[in-house]
Amino acid sequence: MSTLYERLGGEETIAKVVDYFYDLVLADDTVNHFFKNTDMEKQRRHQTKFISFALGGPNQYTGGSMAKVHEGMNIQPAHFDAIVRHLRDALAHFGVDEDDIAQALEKVENLREDIIYK
């Protein structure tokens, strides 16, 4: 059984999804302020490694815990939901099937409590 990471095409494809995802995020005034002072090139690379690992790829993620990296951001459920929606749209844009999208979003959903209200 292949991993979701492999089915999506590995890190190269995930990097394209992440780029498209951040294009959506940065165009969304409800959440783009979280990235106002962010080095987006570094953020895109970092997120690609994280999502690759979360989807069953190699663990190249070297960042802090989800709670730690989101500390002080006061992300609300509506913000989290907007980010999830953009990820869904980015995955769909690249032709990922609904079952795989649901599996990916379930992994993201498991992080909700570590990210909101910090």
C-alpha cells in the first residue's frame, strides 16, 4: 500500500501544492495578516517538508512543535477553517482525489487543538 505522500507524487508535487496553497492564503484578507512579516520562501520550503512528513514521506521536518510555532498568534477556529479550505482547494486543483484529500485534511484536523487559541 503506497503512502499518501507517494500517491500525490512526492515532495516535488507537494511543493507545487504548497505554492498554490500560499497563493490562496496570501490573497485571503481573513488570514494573510498572519504572514505579514514572514519570509515566504522559507515558509514554503518548511511547509513542504512538514506536509510531506505528515502525508507519510521522509521526516525532514526540523521545526518546533505546532503549539510552540503558533504561540502568540491567537489563531481562531475561523482562521484554521480558512487555511484548511485553502489546502483542500490546492489539493483539488492538482487533481488529488476526494479520498486522499479527506485523508490529508484529517491529518491537519488532528493538529487543530495544538494551533488554535495559542
